[in-house]
Amino acid sequence: MIISASNITKIFRTEKVETTALDEVDLEVDEGEFVSLMGPSGCGKSTLLHILGLIDSPSDGQYQFLGEEVGKYPEHSRGRIRKANIGFVFQSFNLIDELTVYENVELPLIYNKTSVRERAKRTQSVLEKMDMSHRMDHFPLQLSGGQQQRTAVARAIVNSPKLILADEPTGNLDSEHGDEVMGMLRQLNGEGSTIVMVTHSEHDANFADRVIHLFDGKIQSEENRKREYA
Amino acid sequence: MLKHYLKVTLRHFYREKTYALINVLGLSLAIACALILFLYIRSELTYDQHNVNHERIYRIANVYTTNGKSDRFAASSHALGPLFLKEFPQVGEFVRFRDPGRGLYRYEDTAIFWTDVRLADENAFRVFTHKAIYGDLENALADPFAIALSESFSRAYFGDRNPVGEKLKTDVFDFRVTAVFEDQPDNSHLKYDALISMNVLENYGLSDQNASPQQLFSIGEYTYIFLSPDLDQHALETMFASFYDKVMSELGKRIQLSAEFITQPLAEVHFDSSLGYDELTGNVFYVYGFFAVAVFVVLVACINYTNLATARATKRAKEIGMRKIIGAERWQLIVQFMGESVGYALVALLLGGFLVVLAEAFTPLSSWLGKGALLDLSGEPLVIMWIVMGTILIGVLAGIYPALYLSSVAPLSALTATKRIRSSGLHLREILIFLQFLVSVGVLASTVLMQIQMRYVASKPLGYDEENKLSITLRGVETLERILVIRNELLKNASVLGFTESSYVPGQGVAIQLLQVENNQGQMERTTLNHIAVGKEFIDVMDIEVIEGRDFSKRLLTDVGTSVVVNETMVKNMGWENPIGKRIQEFNARVVGVVEDFHFASLHEPVVPMFLRPFPPADFSNVPPLQRPLQARTIIVSVAGEDVFRTINYIDSVISEIDPEHPFEFRFFDDLLNEMYENETNLMHLTSVFAGICMFISCLGLFGVAAFTTELRTKEIGIRKVIGATTLQIITMLARNLMYLVVVASVLASLLSYYVMNIWLDVFAYRVDIEVWVFIAASLVVAAIAFTTIAAQSSKTALSNPVNALRYE
């Protein structure tokens, strides 16, 4: 089991208003699974993803990541686990504009203190895999959306994370590039990566093994789906 | 990792050119200022420390007290060294320097007047550190007719060649060049262009063998003790105290004068400005002041950096958040941001250094600072290291807050709106901008006050007419004996309006003497007095007002002895109800008139009690042959305002005909007067420049911050415009908060400036009062500049079509 979350609650408070984004959510994800989180805007799916990805903490509940209770961890401890185990792909790519494709992909390795030689080897190999090596000296703003997202995926997997989290990975792409990215995620899953993805799109959700529907911060339903590409 | 940071910094630099330019420009200017001031302060604080032995060298100064009134003098008696050593041979050595006065030195066809030639004891080069270029400095002053030249002096006559063995002629003797030494560092309190052997005085019968205690009460040269290594300053003081008791006290009692010796460690001489008859001294107040300015300017630039960096947090939140998500730890981000600011500072150092070089080459900076080339740091790796360390410190200072602040951004900020970040940075930014205004208003107000004081000094009536007066020195008995001929010849020209003589012109030392003067009750009383010997027409030519009695231009049959004219202050000081007829014993003189106070000294000094006495008839028949060429007298020639230079040519021709030996030299009174305020004038120039730079850097920062504030509020501006706000209202809204800061900062800055300027103005005996309008004006100017800066920045958004602003989000 890679993720085991129970009673996860997230409340956003401002001076006068209290909004419950997640209300006692239970979720378990096994290694090698591809899970899709679906639901209308504001249902809490991104919040759940952020908590699962250790970039936000729950207001209440237990969260075990790889068997370690991390729900109450402070940021620096979460950061330590995050950088070794989790890769992120976002709707808006979130590449660093000042870095080239190569440097963006290499960055997680730098922060993980990987040796220079190893860094070069792994970055090259991932870029080839994502078919981005011909663009490696370009800056993000010089790339198409699809290319940017491929770079983001490359960055997410360069460190061989146990878990890949994707937040609407095709949301800013046309259907052709969207399918390309989904194909890549599927492929990574086939190679053993665990993936949790937030999406609006039924089409994209079909790439997952399991689809979880959220509504008003609660899990409404869960369905196992047959893989389109087995 | 380092390479990665460097790359990112450079790319940020390139991508946000305006931001980078504001930072680099601000930091460069600040570092240039700080560099100049650091080097200036270093030079001031290391005065005379190039002397290897400086810790063992003491200058002996004196305090003379009579009738409860004390006078302090840097100069001491020629006999002090030898007599003191006779009593305490274990003390070490003494070295004396004596000023023979401005003199003409000739070699073949080259004849140049030099002011800073000194007579020095043989061991001067052994005690004080000099670098030899030619000759043997050890024995350079053994021969009574030896002269050792500085490099500049030598170059003026001999170019680059070795002059050792050549003869330089003066009016009296020929001197043989024995050595050439490197010019002294600028920060030497006693500067000389050449040294002549003190032994030359033996020709005048002045030798250490016949030094007598009577000579100890007349002063005229600087005496230094080179202390033996096993003694300290306290021991030296004790010796001088017992020396006084043993050798001088009896004699002192007889003439109602007591003396005390002050031992000044060499490195402390420069900052002691309490002594009369001293070389130009430094002012610790300026060192503190400049230090404060350096800190201010650097602070303002650091504040800019901090301000802009935190304002940019919104823009960088995505990068920071993303770095954190993919594994950056906080310390790594702190290193990255600190690295950026240190990088900026180092680039700014290069640019700042270049600015200093430019400033030294193309502005009068060096002369304002009174220093030579400041940036000549060859052979001073330690100083260069300090400068680089200082720059890194500036980088750290500027970057520390942004680094801590930016690295605290939550990883989620990469994904969500950044409202939280912007609001938390705002408070500190306001404080920082407040500080900038505080400094700007304070510096500006102080500069204006300095200007006002210097104008006051320049325009204050001095009690005489200083316009178109020339001061000319006549040299040698042959010329002086024909002074009447010169007078008559000059007065033949209609443009020469007046001619007189004076033993003293502005900027020179005035004779001070212990005299017996009749007090109000008719008894004789001892008091120290200044006096000037003048020509009979002096009061008339100088247009000094006689307020009681008469001047001494005409001698009445009833006059007994010498007639003297006193100034108002002397009347006041003596408490005379009826000054006419009062006696001054030593000159067998009686007061015949009282003149209004006049300022020959600078306005730093209050007018002192003094009297004018006529020169005795020009009879030089008793002057011994060796003294004859050394006799000199200053004449004052009043000329018409038109065609001054033609008149000067005429004067030149008359004097040169009578004295073809000496090149004709003259000084305008105005120049002599201005020279007395050189320090203050330079300070004023410097402060103006620094005030300008301070304001400029502050504006740069304000411009940047206004840009970011406007950007953050773009949507708000759009909405406000849609519902009816005018452009002016928008600009006012954006500027309002900053304007509040200006008001508060102005009040505080005014108080601080008032306090500091009061101290500065107290240097002057005659000073202006500080008026409130200066502070109001300075505040208004700063407010106006600030408003314009903000308006210029925000008007673009405020003027544009509101829909653009709305589309922004």
C-alpha cells in the first residue's frame, strides 16, 4: 500500500467564513495503481491531491504514506519525503521560465544531491523517453503546450518516484497533445509507477484503473474500469 | 549547484532588465560612495601610521598660562629638545622641524617659490620613515648645507635624473642635494617638499650647545621625541613634569608665566585641533559624518534591493513553490537568493569601482576630499580584501530578508493565487521606504543649511573692504629699503588706489605676545595680546571704521612714544571706560584710537583683542648680513575694479624692476579669505553630491516599488475606472500611503538634522540660526519628487483603457 488516508478533512478558514473542502475522506491506493479523481469544480479533488502529494496538510485525519504517518509532519519533513518519492505534473506545467528544458528536468536531481555524471545520464535518458532531447536547450516559453507538458512529465519522473501526481495534466492541451500525455502516463503506469490524477475529462479518466468521484468534499462513488490499453 | 544558481541569476538579470538595472545602478552608486568614503576614512584614521616607529614617536606641545588664561601651542622651543635630553638622556632622541618661511630655490634658470621646506635635525630620516630614491637618507642631513628633496621637488628642477651633488641656490646659502625621497603619503600631518639640515642655524649662532632655559619660553618649531623602547607615554609625561619643575618653574614665576607639556602620540596628532601654531588638522566630526553618510547611502541601496526583491515575491512565487515541490530545501533557496544579492553586489562593486575611477578623473572629487588618488591600492591586498568582504556583507545585508521571506513561500503558492505573500511583505516595505525618506529629507535639509551658512560666511561684512586688494610679499633688505620708492611709483598709476604695509594678512599666523597693559584702574596688568604692525595708511586703505579717537596716519606733537589703535573687543576685554591714552608698556605705546572689530581670521574664530601699531621706520642697517636676504614684508595694494590685470602688470613691472631677483607673486584678499573655508566648502560640495545620490537611489527604489504596487493593483484600478474614478484620483490613491510616510519621515528627519547641524554650525563663532522653512522646503521637495516618481509609474496604468486592466487577471 502506498497511500492510506482515513478521515482526511480540510477546512479553509478566513476571518468570517469556514469552508470545508474535504470532509472525512478515506482513500487507499496500492502500488502500481492508476487512480483518477473526478468531480465538479470546487469538490475538493485538487485539495485532496495536494494533501496526498504532501504539499498541503490536512486539518484532521490520518495519512500514511508508504506506511509512515505523515499527516502532522511539518513542511521540512514533508519536503524530505516529497523529493525522494513523489513527482508532480500540473495543468499549467509550472516549469521554471528561467531554466532550459534540460535544466528543468535536471533540477530534482540537483536537490536530491545526485552526482553530476548520474544527473546527466538520467536527464538525457528521460528526455529521450519523452521525445524532448531535440528541444533540451530551449526555454519553456519557446515550446508548445504539449512539449511543455512532456517536459513537466520528464521532470516528474526523472527521480524515479514511487508516486506520480497529475493535476489536470491535459487541461491546457488540445486533444492530440492531451492524448499524447495520457499515453505517456499510461506507459509509466505500465512500467510500475503509481499514478493519481485529477481530471474533469471522462476521456482521460478512462485511462485509469479506478475512478473516484468526489462531490462537496466527500467521496461519492468509486468504480473500477477496464483498461483501454491493456 | 553554484553554476546552476549563477545561471539562474544571470537569466533573471536578463529577463527583468529594469529591475536588474535599478538594483545594479542603485548598488553601484552606493558602493562607489561607500568606497570613496571608506578610503577617505581609512586615510584619515591611519594618519602618520606609515611611520614604522609611530608608536614610539611623540610630538611635544605646550600650554602656557598667565593670569589664569591658557594658550595651547603645537610648536615648542628650539632649546627644548637639547635641554630635555641633557636632563633625561635615557629618553631616546629628539627631532625638530622648523619652518624657514616661503623661499625661492634656484637651479640654473629655474626659480621656484616653495612654502613647505623645513629645517630638520640630522636624525629625521632615521626616526621618520621615508623611502630613498637617490642618495643615502641616513646621512643626508649631516652637512649644514645639505638639502634632501622630495620626488616632486626634484622633478621640478631635474626631471627624472639623479640630482645628488647638484647645488640649489637660495637668497642666503647654496645647498647641496644629498638625497631624494619619495613624496610623503597624503596622510602625513607634517608635509614637506624638502628638508634642509638644521645645522645651517649654526651660521646664525644658534646651536644646541648654547641652548639656554630662557629660550624655553619662546616657541617656533615642532619637537618630536623618539622614545626609547623601554619607556612609555606615562614615563615621558612624568619626565616633562619634573623637567618643568627643575629647569623652568623658577624662571616662569619671574615672568608670571607657567607652562605645561603635552605629549601627543604621533598617530593622534592629526585629530587634535585644540592647538595654536599647528599644521592643518583633521576633524573627527567629518570622519563620523562621512561614516554616517556611507552607511546611509548603502542602507538606502540595500533597502531598495530588499524592497524590490520582496515586491517581486509574487512574480517568483511560482518558481519558488515549484522548486520546493520538486525537492528544494529551505536552506537551498536561502543560499540561492543570498547568492543572487551577493552577485548583484559584486557586479555593483565592479561598476562602482569604475565610477570612482571616472569621478577621480573627471570631477574635483580628490580635491574636495583633500586626498590624492584614493583608488591606488596596488600593494594593498589586505585593503582590497576588506573591500570585497564589505561588498559581500552589503550583498548579505540586502539579501537576507528577501531570502528568508521568499524561501518561506509555501509550495502551494506555485499553484494558487499569491495574495497572502503580497500582504505580508507590505508592512516591512513601508518601513523601509519610510527610512529612505528619512535619510533623504535629513541629508537634503543639512545640505541646504550648510549652503546657507557658507553664504553667510561669504557675505558677512568683515569690518573692512576686501575687494580688489592684493597682498604682495617684498623680500630682502635691498628691496625693503626702497619700499617708499615702490609706494610712490605704484601710486603714480591712477588705478592704484592705496598702498600700505601689514605684518599680517588673512590666513597667516598673527603675533601673540605676553604684554603689560594699563587696566581701567590705571595699573599695569599682564595679558596675552595679538598685534599687527601696519603702515600708517592701513586703516584708511582697508576702509576700517574708526569709532573713537583717530588713526595714526598723522602724528600729533602731543604724542608720546608709539601710537597704537585698538579694536572694540580689546576695549571690552580690558574693561576700559576711556581707552584713549591707555599704555602698553613693552612698546612704550599709548592708545590713540579705537576701530570697529574686523575679521582677519576666519569666522570660525571670534574676534580677539588686538592692537595695530605702526611699523618702526625702515632701518635695516643693524641687520646682520646673513639675515638681510631673509627680511620680508607684506604690502597691501588696493586697485581699481576696472582692468585689474593691466594694473597688476604695472605693479609687476615696478616691483620687478626694483627686485629682479624674485619672481613677482601676488594674492587677492578674496582668495586668502576663501582658503580659510576650504574645508567647509569641500564638505558642502561633497554633501551636495551625496545628497543627490541618496535622493536618486531612493527615487530608483520608489520607482520600482511603485511599478510593482501598480501591477498588483491593476485589476482594482480597472474596476475603479469603470465605476468613475479619474486618472488623478487613481494616482492620488496609489500615492496616498507613501505621502503619509513622507510627512512622518520629514518631521523626524528635521529633528535629527536640526540636532546634527547645530553641532556643525557650532564650529563657527559666527553662524546662522537654523530656520524652520529649510525643513519644510526639504520635505516638500522630497515629497514632490516622490509623488512625481509614483505618478510617472502609475499613470501608464491609470491612463490606459480600463478593459486592459480588467483583462490582466
